[in-house]
Amino acid sequence: MHPLRDLEIGVMFWGGRDPVETIREQKALGVRCGQIGIPGDMNLEGAAASWKAALAAEQFTLVTVFCAYKGEDYADIPTVQRTVGFIPEATRSEREARTLECSDFAAALGVNGIACHIGFVPEDETHRDYIAVREMVRRICDRAASHGQSFALETGQEPAKTLLHFFKDTGRANLRINFDPANMILYGTGDPIEALGVLAEHVVSVHAKDGDWPPKDVPGALGTERPLGRGSVGMERFVEKLKQVGYRGPMNIEREVPDHQERLRDIAMGVGLLERIRG
Ligand code: MG
């Protein structure tokens, strides 16, 4: 596989369709690396061989396998709290097994990082959910470490300081962060550039995503995701901060709009924007 340059532009895309077709679609956007999201209902049994062959044939570098879970819903903040990640108790063991399966899938592809949204981490470290989630993250880190992988937590659902505390308390060397600047804004958790400074030493990968702050008059509402450069992140200052903190990995463009063609169009536009900013 070809070596990636510093701040290579990549894409966050989803599995579940034909591997070759999926990868060609990403390459047509002007990228040669990215992160694959694994939908909760994607059958991983026997899936690694065809993905591995497609990645090799297309000379496409996969940097992260992202796990998502059945039953997650990002409608608004209370719904996210109730349904996303490791916080909902009823689905915890099923999602742990699925995450371990994603780690094994990544290993079969030779990918050295997995990641997910673990959901809202409680601030109270004596809370039973906090303790259960911390132990679960430790077990996943240990499986990932057995494959030589990092396990990255996606940012956004809690302020940087809360995440950092959880992080230090969990105490696993391969626990890392996938930094998403737009999530900090969409969830109203703090200025993303400041947060990047706080979390920088743990950041293993980043999303390049944009968005606007939640409306002040609608309690529990999320902000609105926007095409890159059209939201409140400030892509120039984001890229400048990445350089300043010494981040050299890929910038994976993420666009979550439901319409497929609109998504592809916005990502292609984002590739052009990041190329101009990065230089
Ligand atoms: Mg993201």
C-alpha cells in the first residue's frame, strides 16, 4: 500500500454494500484512504476476505474500523443518551460482543485501529453506569491490544475535561481519541479548537466535519450538521490547530446527510476545500 502524506485527506464511509463498488465510490471523491463504519446489521461473518481483497486491488488504505450498533438513534440529545453506545444497560453485553467482533474483523484486514461512540459518559465516577462502561472499555482495549490495535473514543457527547478524566481513569495505553470538531458544536459541549488542545496527546484520528450550534430555545436539540466550510467549526483554524499540536494522520471527511448523492457531492467539495487549506 502506498504511504500516506501528513494530513492526508480521507473519508469516513459505511460498509454493508459490495466492497469493490464501495471503495471505488470513495476513490472517485479524490481520496485514497479512510475509515469504514460498520452498521449494526452488517454481517461480518466471512466478510473480511472480500474487503481485504478489494482494499488491496484498489490500493486503498483503511485506517480505522468504526463500530455502530443496532437500535442507535441520533434524533436529539435525550434520544442519544437513551440509545447510543455503551450507556444503555439492556444492550451493553450485545454491543460489547459486537465491538470485539469488529476488532477481529479489523485485525483480519490488517487495520490497527477501531473506534466507536461510547455514548454520554456520566461525570460521577461512582455511578454504576460509569463503572460498568469503564470496565467494558478496558476489556475492549485489551482485545484490541491483542491485535496491536488502538481503541478510539469519538468526541463530542461530553466536554473535553470529562472525557479526559474518564480516559485517565480507564488507564489503558491503547485507548485513544477520534476527534470530531463538529460534534463538540452539535452537542453544545464546547469550543472544538480549545478541546483539541486539551485532548491532543491522545488523538489518533480525526473527522473533518462541520456544523452549527443547537438552537438556544429548544431544550435537548442537537445542532445542525453542515457541508465542510459552511458551519461554525472554522476549517482553517481546525487545520492550523492540527498542525500546531503535531497531528500528522489523515483528516477523514464525514458527512451524515441521508441523501446519498448529496453526501457524495458535499464530500467531493470538502476534499477541494481541505486541499486548498492544507496546501
Ligand atoms: Mg464523527
